[in-house]
Amino acid sequence: MGKMAVLKLPRIDVGQVLDALYERKEQWEYTAEYLDTGIIREPYVIEECSDSKEAMNIAESYGKIIRTIEEQSGVGS
């Protein structure tokens, strides 16, 4: 793991950051679904990657970031 960063934000801002991370995670999950099924559902964008496994790895990475922020901040969905 690289160097750690400590951030202090108002709770409302933490919520906004989490909302954005959840959206990115969902976009990558949708991309993986599209690559596996070929089905397109709007309004999602298909992200650029090599395959559905890569897309799911990226989605899981966003999930890890989300969990870390929720655990540290006490803010969560």
C-alpha cells in the first residue's frame, strides 16, 4: 500500500464523494454486464477496458474505496 492521506471534510461533502464513487462503481459493473451479455441499458456509458473481468476488478476497487471511507467516516448508504 502506498502513502496514506488524511482528509478532513464536512459530512455532507463525504456523502457527495461517496455518491460519486457509487456512480463510478455502477458504471463499471454495467460495463462488465454489457461485455458479458451484449445488452445495452440506458442511461449508462460503456467504459473502455479489455474485458468484463477487468471491468469487475475496477468496480471492486471502487467498492473497496467506498467501504474504507464509510468505515472511517461513519457515513454510508
